[in-house]
Amino acid sequence: MFVLAIDLGTGGPKVGLVSATGDVLGYEYEPNRLILLPGNGVEQDPEEWWTSIVTASRRLLGRALVPVDSVIAVSVTTMWMTTVAVGGDGSSLGNAISWMDTRGAPYAQAATGGGLTVPTVGYNARKLRRWLHATGGVPQRSGKDPVGHILFLKNEQPEIYEATATFLEPMDYINLRLTGRTVASTDSIVSHWVTDNRDLDNVSYDDQLVEWSGIDRAKLPELVPTGSVIGKITEAAASEFGLGRDVQIVAGLADTLSAGIGAGAVRDHEGHLYIGTSSWVTCHVPFKRTNLMTNTTCLPSGIPGRYWVAASQDTAGKSLSWLIEKVLYPSSGAADSVDPLGLGPAPEDVYGRLNAVAELSPPGSNDVLFLPWLTGERTPVDNPHLGGGWYNASIVTTQADLVRAVFEGVALNTRWMLDAVEQLAKRPFEYLNIVGGGGRSLLWCRIMADVLDRPIRQVADPLLVNVRGAGLSALVTLGHLSWDDIPARIKIENTFEPEPRNRGTYDRLFDAFVDVHRRNKGIYSRLNNRSKGQHS
């Protein structure tokens, strides 16, 4: 028996076949576009998601790796804090608003502020207390979550808002297309910040929070339990995918949650580090707690009855693709990209070349810092106005220094996030399992071990962690595995121990990294408060 696992990331879907042993027998990938708009608008086309998923799925099943009738379920994991406006007929009403979009910031700030406000954070004190107490989080004043997205539509595209029957996260939209049911799970709905999550066996909408959010209650989906079966695949979807009619569709997961499962970090306080387009450090914990000052909290997990620590770094692997598409090989970016120097497209082995070039620079990149705040930041500072780039370059700085600094800048920012996560979890990690596309880089694994001062365990096939996690989650949901079975099914390829001789270099650079933020955040605010994103 096998699960068809769909991992829809910002760059496009990976679709894989996952066995009960946790092996991914094969996978296919299809790219998706990112649509950049003035005023820091970032959107994607849900119809393109669906077409890409169907295309990748049919290509995978067409390889005849397993009999089609041995596929018992479809499990979907996706990026989250992304909003799809869905009409009464189940179709999307235009583009989805991405987790990187900040156009709703003024409306999120109006909904969460006013009256007696908490110094430095801008939230109304009464609202803040209620939100944190009930949900574990609060709408982001940067607008980078469904509250900001929906309020943007309500105020600036009212025709779409009025026509919307339900606002859904991507995993729930895909499951709607698969089953015909418009539902969200009690973990996928969490970033709308309108559910009472104190009792994980009885998560429900909170009428007061719905009112404060400004979202019409009728436009929120029916809730189903975490780790539940939504229903069987529809005849139309089965025909599109080439699947049998008895295939079960399980409740969807956010990518953060499936990554933890696919990394084998299912027990409390076992951490994993994900490096994809974005990045995070997290673990499961047996409690619900929030630290607003570091933008970290504990939210309902994809494992029923469990919480996980929510902390996210906006731009990680995207920093390397930015280096490729905006600096080195601009014709490799958007279709309308200009290549004034005629450098041509990036070679197929461009990431390997970047790793090799970075190896030519010593640890610390000769004191060149890279700030990976290309779309602002979330943890430990929720600041959409930050900007990225190199700091402290000089006439003797080499290409190798600049490239290595990108790898190290992501790691330094991860260390900043790690401090916040360990503070919330109330203990340091013994090690971190590294996953995601960035986890394939031996150089990045070594840098992370040195910068974080933690052993880094490289999970085998780290690029497929979300596919694996979604598949394993479905097998548990259907009763074929238990959660305790999962860690033994995850293979560790390499372990990287911190190098003591690099400790002083990275401690010094980390102090400088944090100081650059402290000293320059006011400048970023003045430069980008109104114009952020207009030069994308």
C-alpha cells in the first residue's frame, strides 16, 4: 500500500509515492510562477497549482512504480498563511495571496490596535491578551497572514470579498478539489487566529475573535479534526489523476508540520531545521506558550493532541536563488527578466558551483555579512520593512566571500531564531535534523553546525521531507502506523559536529549581525515603509 503525497511549495508541487516503511519510491516536480505586484503584492494562481499537481501526479503514476490500485490515499501538505478566495461553486476567485504579501498591513494594524496599546508592539492590550490566551498567536501587523490578506480584499477588492463563499489555505483548497468538501482542519485554520486552541480535543471558532478580525463568520470553513479522513476522492478528480475511486483523502497539513514528521522529530523537544524557500527551527512541546517579543508561539500540531513551536525565517534558500536570478544569471528569473550583460541562463549545476566557490572563502567570509531580509523578517523580529544585501564588503572582497556570506547569513539569522525557539521551549536542542533543499548542501550543514553550535544530522533525501511526512501522516491516520513507529523509519545520512576553532569567529559575526539590525532598523523603516516591494 502506498500514499500519493502532494507537497505544494511556493516554487511548485513535488508529488511522491510513499510506502509504509517511509521510503519515497519516486517523485515528480512541476514549477509554479510567483506573481510580484506593486506595493509588495505577492500572488500565485490556484488553477496553476491544480494543473501542476495533476500533471506531476499523472507523470509519476505513469512510471508504473507501483500498481495504481495499491494507492490507498492522497495526502496534501502545502505552504501556509496563504489565502484562496473560493466561490460558491468551489472555484478560486482569482489569484491566491501569498505568505510574503504585506498589502494588508494597514488593515491588520487597524484591527489589532487602537485604545490602550502595548508599548513597542502596537497591539491593543485587551485584544492581545484575548488572542494569545485563546489561540496562542495574534494577527501579524505586517499583514503576512490570512487576516491581513482577507482584510486587504475586503477593503481594496470588495467585489472579490463579497463573492467569496469561503477563504481557504492552499492545502484545504486542494482537498476541496479532491473531495468536493469545503473544510479546514483544526491545525490548518490556526493562522486565521479565530479559533480557541486551549483544548485540542475541542477546537472551535471564537465569536469575539472573529468579530475583531473583521472576517464574516459565514466565510470561514467547517472544521474537521486534525488527522482525520475528509472523504473519498471524487469521480472527476480520480479520472484526472488516474487513481481508483476508493482512494481516501486525509486532512491537509502545513509544510512546517509535515517537515517535522518527515524529519522524524515527532517526540517532544526533538528539533528539526528546515531550509527551503523559507526556513524554520521547531519542535513539539507538551504545552501552549507565547513570547510576543520574539514572535514565537505554540500552536496545534499536525499530530493530534500536540503543540509545536512556531518560528519562521522568511528568506533562506530564496537568498541563493535571488543571488542566481538577480545578480549572477538574471535571465534565469522571471520570463521578462533583462540580461544586460548577456550572461545567459544559469547552468544546471549552478548550486553545486556556488557551493564550490563558497568553499574558497574561509569561515566568516573575511568579515563580510549577508543580511537575508529580502522580504522582511518574522522571527525573532516581525518587521516587513527590513532589507537584505551584503554588509562590510571592501575592495579586497572576493566573489567567494560574497557567495559564502549568503550561506553564512542565512545561518546567522537561523541562530537568532534558534535562540528564540530554545527560550520558548525552555531547553537547548541536543541536535537538529536538517531537511529541505538546503539540507542537501554539505557546506551548509557544516556552516549550520558551526554557527548554531549544535550537531546537525542530515536526513537522507532531505528535499523530500514534506512528501515523506505527508505520506507517513496519512498512514497513521488510516491506522497502518503509529506515531512511535516514525523515528525508526527516518535515515540519517551524515552528522556534522561543531568545529571548536570556528566558535570565536561565528560568535563575533553573530554579535555584529544582530547589531546591524539594531542600528539600522530605523533606516529600513524610513526607506521601505511605503515603497517596500515596488522595485521587485
